[in-house]
Amino acid sequence: MQILPHVGDDASQSAVGGPSAGSSAGQLKLYFEELEEKLRVKVSSMPTKCQLQRTLMEKSHNLLETMTGPFPLQCLDDIPVEIRSPTWALQSSNSKQDVGAAKAVYKSLMKVSSLMESDSFPQSWDADKLVKFQIIVDRQIEESECITRIKTQKEEDDFAVRDAALTDYFDKLEKLLKEKEFSVCAWEVVRREVLSVLQFILVENSNNFWLTV
């Protein structure tokens, strides 16, 4: 926290261009208003990066992985053969694909958030970790919303193709939950799939893809 100089300290105020000890209340008010404006302009003029945060993605993955045990063997038969994660839609192999991939990852986070809005989770899942997972996913969505507004050259914007593949994939997961009446095995399949998605995002995208904080 920055400590402002005491108004009675002439030497300190002189160093920052502040008012003298004999300044009136009106002069002091004007001084702090001008100081606040200078700080506001300085902050607003700082360059910003619109990128995803790797640390938050890692936390999401770790919470989802550790909120319960390994995938139950008795649920293997519940894995639909037609549900396969479109990993290609989440990958960026060069700088021209970064925006499309980032938008696809953002879309995936929104879909995951929607899937996890239910209140019918297995009792074996750690409720505290589940809530933290939901909060961090929603935080990523909120803080990275600017990604959706990034403009690119038309020939470099392949998000529509990625979006269609991801929508179909997550719709199938939602359908599975409903058809299986939100059973334990259905939720374990969804958790398994989301984990694989998050893992792929973390491993396959370069450091340039992420915001360094």
C-alpha cells in the first residue's frame, strides 16, 4: 500500500509537488483530485494483454482431479464410443492460430461452467473442492471475456469451425447426463472428459499462448 506524505511535511510534499503546510482545505482537495486523476490516467494507459491465465487453468485441473478418486472401473461401460474430445479445436500450432484457439478454450470454459451448474453431483466428490473449481472456472470466464472481442484477419479466424466441434462435443456430454439421470457413472464420465480437455490445453499450447503474471 502506498503511503501518501503527511500534509504537514514540507520536505516530503515538495518532493512530490504537493501543497505546502499552509495550504487551505480547498487547495488540498484540489491537489488530491489532481493526484487521483494522474493515477487514473497512468493506469488506463498501461498496456494490457488479453490472454488466458495458465495458473488458473492448472488450479482448475488439479481441483477436478483430486475432488474424488480414480475413474471407477465399474463405469467403463458407460463411456459412449461416440464421445471424443475434438482436441484439434483447442490447439494452436503457430501465432496465427492463437486467437482461434484462445476463443475455443474460452468457449470450453463456458461449457464446463454450464455443465457444472447442477446440484446433483455424486456424494463421493469433495464438496469444498467442487465449489472452488466452479469459482475458478467462472473467474477465468470473467477475466478472459476480452478474448471474444479480439479481431483477426478473416483468413486467420478459424474459430467458427472450432466452435461447432466443441458445441457438438459438450452437447453430447450434457445429453449423457440427462439420459443417465445424472448417475454417478455419468458424472464420472463427464469429469474424465473435462479433465482430458484441461490437460490437453495445458500441455499442447506453447508458453506464448498464456498470460504471464
